[in-house]
Amino acid sequence: MVLWFSIAQVLIAVAAGILCVVLGLLRRVPSDLTMGALALVELLLIVQLVVTFIAPAVGNPPSGDPLEFYVYLVSAILLPIAGGFWALVERSRWSTVVIGAVCLAIAVMVWRMNQIWLVQGV
């Protein structure tokens, strides 16, 4: 993982999460804005997957348990898919809140992945 990219991911996921929770509490159903925010968070996770496959080859191996890291990463990649599916199936304001909760959970998971990759075991 790269520290600046992890921080950017966390900030974007938190911003998307707050946006979606606020819109959901204002009784807005899922829209292009909320689904787009979720898609952006998912895209950044896919980029993170590619980065973590390349990083060890260029001298940036994980300092913690790689299995634990990849379990977090795969779980984080699956969360937006599940949240987006929920939002498409049940189009209510609570689906928008669920999208926000998913984004906030991903922010926490990315920060934990960052700790596993860069800090743990040092």
C-alpha cells in the first residue's frame, strides 16, 4: 500500500459516506450521485488491489500478515457490490443510508489495511 493513496481513499470514502447518510436522512432515494459515490469508492479499491499485487515486487512488502490484509481487501471489495445491489433492489431512503454506512465501513477497513501493510510488525 502507498500511504498517500490510502489517506485519499479514506477521505473519499468518508466524504461519500457522510453525503449518502445525510441524503438518506433527508429522505432521498438512491440516485446517480449516491451510486456514483459508491462506484468511486469501489474503483479505488480495485486500484488498491492492483497496487498491492505490484508493491511487493518493487520492494514494498507488507509488514503484517498478508492473509489478514487480503481478507480485509476482498471483504472491502465485496461490500460496495452488496450495498449497490441492495440499493437497486429496494429503492428507499434507507438504501441511501446503507450506501453511506458501507462507505464509512470501507474507510475504517482501508485504514486497518494500511496499518497491517505499513505499521504492524515494525
